[in-house]
Amino acid sequence: MLSETNVDTGAANTIPMSDLRNGSSARNGSAQTINNRSYSSSGQSCFSNMCSFGGNAVLFRSEPMSRCQLILQSEAAYNCIAELGELGLVQFVDLNPEVSSFQRKFVSEVKRCEEMERKMRYIQKEAMRDELPIHEPDENPPAPAPREMTELETSLSHLEKDLSDVTTNYVALKKNQQDLLEMKNLLSKADAFLSESSLQIADSAGDEETRNTDDAQLIDVRTDEGFSSMKFNITAGVIERSKMNSFERILWRVSKGNVFVRFSDIEDESAHGALLDKSVFMIFYQGEALKARVKKICEGYHAVVYPCPEKASERREMKYGVNTRLEDMKTVLNETEIHRRRLLETGARNLRLWFTKIRKIKAIYHCLNLFSFDVTQKALVAECWMPEHDIQVIQEALQRGADASGSTIPPILNSVAYVDEMPPTFNRLNKYTSGFQSLVDAYGVNSYREVNPAVYTIATFPFLFAVMFGDVGHGLIVLLAGIWMVMQENKLEKTAEKSEIFGIFFGGRYIILLMGLFSIYTGFIYNDIFSKSMNIFGSHWNYNETFQFPLKMEDSLMLDPGNRGQYQFTPYVFGVDPAWQSATNKITFLNGYKMKISLIFGLIHMVFGITLSLWNKVIKRSYADIFLEFIPQLYFIVAIFCYLIFMIMFKWVSYYADNATQDTNVWSEHCAPNLLITFINMMLFKAADPDPKLVAICQGKETYMYGGQYYIQVFLVISGVLMVPIMLFGKPIHTIMGKRLIDFRDLLFVADWFQFTCWLCHMLFGKPIHTIMGKRLIDFRDLLFVVELAQSLTYLFFPLPLGRRARRRNYEPMADNLLDAEEGPARDGDTDASVEIRNGQPGGRSAPVSSGHGGGEDSFSEIMIYQGIHTIEYVLGSVSHTASYLRLWALSLAHSQLSEVLWSMVMNIPLSTSNPFVAVPMLYVIFSFWAVCSVGILVVMEGLSAFLHTLRLHWVEFQS
């Protein structure tokens, strides 16, 4: 579909031409506003290969865009826009925003296209109803010439009219055939009803007893004459089978038991589905009053009443006529169906081709509606955004369009020198990167020329998924699914367009491929394949314990790294040693291992995201933000949270499992401090409590891992927390210092914030600093008195001058031509300087009003509020995001345990059976069940869960 976007700061609506080559449709009228929306060419464009990122194109940032003015001759405009649409590199700006959608130049052509689309949708609906295959074109057709639009419109009109007439006649013939079949069944059942010897009238609808049959015999129906002498009325027809009981009950109540009703199900002689749920009924009664009531009841129940002759000869004659008409009707229906199918086959053969052509025509005229005419009304003028690196390609396309139309005047493409708008974001994509870009754009599109995080997501997304989904077997299944979709992408592309769910998976086929590949890699690290281990390089454990056979599940197998009789003290070549798979303490070992690597990967991921923000600040030349935002943010997370990574690494490298006899080794596992307790004590400025049992053995290493650790931790926490005021006040103060005049209200706002900060520092750091230094060198409450004194002096001495300056500063942006006119010409005695001062700018011109994101300069209070929200979000987010990455550990552990439970509870049944004659047949059945559960639960459901958690880590933790 032709996307409609709006640039970030401009007021003009813009239309990208990215999907015109695929036959996209667009609505007539003004475009909708979608800020910062990126538009990009699809995988089948001229940039379909990775090598297309050549020349000066930038992969890691959005493309540099240029605002250009396009002047086209009216006769050549159609062909030129068609050529640009095939490229998909131009986004037009609406130059007629004040014009209504129904008052534009080419609105009639757009309506004609919409009418042709309606006709094609009707043909498509009829073809799908008859289950006719719709032919897919082998290639993408170009946009047709304007004269072809009339020919196509005529063909569609004739086809739609013929098909509509044939379909209407066909439906009417089907209805007549159904009526004749119902009448045929009614006449057949009437002979059986009227040939009985007596008619009995039921007592009531709910009673189980009947009246005395001696008094109930009303008529001898052996002859038609006897039937006529009693003057009974008969009403016969067909009713739906589900309404029989209610219909009979109502008749009984209305007639007070003076009717006799007979039912018989219709036999499906013609295999017509509409007759299966209907029954023939025949009602016997006396009197004209009751006849009117019966007629109304039949109408209320939508029962079809048919004439039923009283004489048998008349019924036989009518039945013969009905059969004759049915034979004729069958012949006519066959001919009608053949003709209708021939029309549908003609439409289905060219339907997709017509859809593509008409949508291209509609998109071209929709873009032409964004143009404006010059003063001569002979040329069309447009403004558009285009990548700077493709201007030459666009000029060549315009020239091809002009040559195809026979225009003697070449198109004119001029660059617009100054544009007070944010250009649109254009990320150059191909079929490999489009899936990852869609994941990023679903959360938010990067601003113009900012760093594109989708490039790094190509590596980080499948890796973090694999950390939670690490299994060689399951990863191999995902990899094979991805390879199959990639190898068959040309065939599956048509199927993906028809099925929305499969289209989602097909669009992310390269993501699935990489997720499976990375899952196999992490599966080798975890040494896990369908909950089993692989002994590739030979285990480095020697377990010499004696077992009693047969082995029992409750038997313990503890692996002690400090036991030299078990462990060779050499690491496994790659990943986890296979001996841990059978160990009782496997969960304890893998639990700590996966939790620590989750924190390491998470903090590295977040620091990398913060580092990318430095690139954006350098690009925007916001050097003050580097010192007031980036460096404090980076130091805050490194000093407090990345220090935890240092402690994990230091503990892994320094401490090791030792023999229990060597109790004097200070680097033994017994002396390793608990990292969680250490981190909590670090945040609370609390010294670690030594264990009396380990003091003599560990010599202080049980509390601190290196000398001076306590003071370093205190310094890191205090210096890290001191970054918070810099993040909070740095940018607002820099904004004030950049102003020529200062509003005293801004000073009071700063004083209030400083007062709150002093109180907060007193509550948080008053006692810790007093404890560390031994005496209180400063009391934060003393600063509050200074702040209040400064506020009083400001109110006392400077309210009037600062207030006037503030009011004067607020008046300056409001200067316009009206105010300039009121100033009048320069009076006698006025110097040039006085005129310049009076009008605010040299030359008597008023200062232009900024048209940035906020529509002008923000007040200090707004900047302060925004910065406060941003700072609080970052500080609290650093804590929550670090904990959020523990989902890597949780889902990885859950996946491995679920796989192990499925194996032990399902596959172990036939493998533990001693009788081979029972085990082999059982293995076939149970393996099938285990395979279905593995694919359905562990691959599909667990895979989707890991995918969603990985998506959240990139959307929230990384991109924020």
C-alpha cells in the first residue's frame, strides 16, 4: 500500500513512491500524518542485493535527503511519475493542503480507478466462491498508458455487466429449481397422506393420550368423492425442519385442537443442500375462519405453501408437468453455469494483472493531485524529498518518462536551498535487512540521519534469543525451517500474500534462519541436545564411586570440583562438560552460571546502546549534551552496575575450588564472598561482617576480594550518584547561560529544585558521610538557609527590572508585519540605530519566529520538567533494565528443564522397558508423541516466548 507520511516538523503532507512499482493503491485526498515514518524500497527493488549499499550510501545511518522542486510538462507528467514510481525513491510533498480532496485536479481519474477496483473485487469474490484459481502474473507489469485506462475500463464494465446478469439469472433459476423440487416432494407425499383409511385428531400438544378413535373417524378417504362431501380444507407446503415442533404447537393452540397435521421429511433426490433441512406438511381443518388463521401462521413461520389438488388424477398430471419442467431447468442451468464459468475464467486469468495496473494508475493520479499548476496552467510543479545519492538516477528516470510521452521540454529538477522542515527518514533495505528493520520500526523510527539500530539488531537479536533457546536439536529444527523458506522464497511469496499468519513468518525468514543458527551455537556451549549431552572431546571428570545396579533415579551423583580424584583441573575444550548432565548438583552449577552471563550480556547491551547515543550527539553537534548527558549517564551505569561485572570476572579468575585439606589457601572457594551481599553492602555503605570461622583461614578474603575494596565501592557509589544532579540540572543551566537575558522566575525555579536536592542529599548522604569522615564537615540543612536568603533578596531588589526584561523578551517573538505597520515610518530625528532597536532587527525587519519541534523556544520550567522526567526514567530504568535481563537466565533454565522433563516422562518409557518385543512397537508410538510435543511445545511455543522476550529487551532495554 502506498504509505502516507509527514515529515517531523513540516506542515505539508507527503507521499512516498516506494511501493508504486508493486501496484499500491492510495486514497484520494490529503495524506494522513505519521511523524518520522521511514519509507523504504522492498526486497524486489533495484536494491535487492547486499552489494547495493555502494557509493556514498551509509548503512549505519539513514540516507541524506534533499528537498527538490520538480517542474513537468502536463503531457509528460503521467509518464514521469510512472518512472519515479518504479524506482520508489521519491516522496512528494502536498502543495495543496488547503484544497479539499474532492476539489483536486485529478479526482475524477481517481474515482474511475476506485470504480474499476470495485468491479474487480466483485469478479474476485465470484471466482473465489466457485473455487477458481486466480492466475499470478510472472512479472511485474509497468504502469499502463492513459489511453489503456479507457480500454481497461470498458473491458471491465462489459465483463462485470455480463457476469452480473448471468449470476442473477443463475440464482433465479436455482431458486425456481428448488421450488419445483419442493413441489415434486409435496405431491409425492400427498398421495401417501390422502390414501390412509382414517384421520385422527390429537387431543393436545402436550398430552400423551389421544381421544377415542370411534368418535374420531371423520371421513372415509378411500374415494375422492367422499373426501369432497365432508368439505375439509387442506393446506400443504414446505417448512424448515427446525421449526416443526413450534409450528405444530401453535396450530394446535390457535385451532383449539381442531386441526390435524402430518409431516414427512424431504428425501434428497437431487443432492441439493437446501432441501436437506426441510419437511413437507399437510394441514386438515374445517371452516373459512380457521383457514385464515392457518394462512397467517404459515406466513409467520416462512413456510412455503403450494397448491395441492384434491383429486388424484389432477395431482398425477401436476406431478408430470413438474418433472418435465425440472428436466428443462436442469439443461438451462448447465448451459448457464458453463457460460458463467467461462466469464469467471477470463476474469481470473487477468485479475492480478488488472489489479496491479489499476493501482499503479491510481497511485500516479494520487501523486499528481499533490502537484500545483504554474501561472500558465501548462506545467505542473511539485516538491519532493529524494536521497542525495540517487538524484542522477531520478533525473534519468524523468528523462525516460519525458521521451516516452514525446515531450520536447525536458523535466526540470531544482534543489530547494532552505527548508524549515525535518527531512523524512529513509533506510535503504533489501530482503535480508527488511525483517530486522521492521522489528525496530514497530517500536519507533529513528529520526533523520540518526544511527539506525536495526543494523546491530541483526547480530544482537538472534544471539539474545539463542541465550534463552540454547539447544542444538531445537535450534536445528528452527534452522531447517528458515533454510526451507529461504530456498523456496520465490514459490512461497505468493502463498504469503494470501495468508496473513504465514506472511508474518515468511517476512522474518532470515530472522528465523539466524535464530536457529545461533541457537545451535549456544546449544553447543550449554552442551544440550534434546536435554542430553554430547561427549565430543572427552569428559575431564573421573567418578570412581561404586554403584549398585540397577541404577535408581534417586541415587545421587555429586560433582565436586575441589576433589582431585574426580576433576582433572583442566577445563573442557568447548562449553559445559558432559559429566554435569548426570550430576545431582547440575541445577546449582548452571543456575549461577547462566545468571551471571545474563547480567554480563545485559549490561554490555545497555552500555552499547548508550554509546550509540554519543554518535547521534556528535552528528547533531550537540557537544554540550555529550558532557551533560552522555558522560554522566555512562559513568553512572559503569560505576554502579558494570562494577558488578568486574566483581563477577574477578571472582571467576581469582577464586577456585580447592581440596578440603588445604585450609590455608585464601583463594579457596570457601573464602569467596557472596556477590549479592557484597553489592547490597556497597549500596548501603555497610562494611561486610566477617565470618569468625573463616577469619583465620581466609585472612580477610571472605569479605573483600582485594585491598581497598570498601573505599573504592564508596567512591563509585557517591560519584555515580553525583552524576544524577549533573543529568538533572546540567542541560537546564546550560540553556539559561545560553540566553542573553535571564528571567528571575527561572532563578526561583532553580532555587526550588536546589532546595529539594539539598534536602534529598541530607537524607541520603548525611549519615554515610558523617560515618566515613568521622565528623560532619558539612550540613546540607545549612545550604537551605542560604537558598531561602537568596530567594528573599531576589524578590526584594530585582523584581521590577527582571520582570520588565522578561515581558520584553516574551513580546519579541510576537512581532509581525502588523506590528511593523503600527510602528509607522521613521520619524524626524530618529537615527538608523533607533529604527533598528524599535523593530528588533537591523533594517526594520522583525525577528523570524522559530518553527522547530515545539513551535518556538521552550520555557525553562518546561525544559526542567522534561529533564527531570528523563533523569528519573534513566536512573530507575538502569535498575529495572539490569534486573530485566535476568529473563535470559530464567527462560534458558525453564527451556532446558522442560526439555528434560519431556524426555524423562515420555521417551524413558520405551527405553526403560526390558522386553524388546514390547519396547520396539512402543518406541514408534511414543517417539511420534515426543516429536510432536517437542516441535509444538518446545520449538513453537517456547520459541515464540523467547522471541517476544528478546523483542522486549531490544525495544525497552536497548533502545531506551
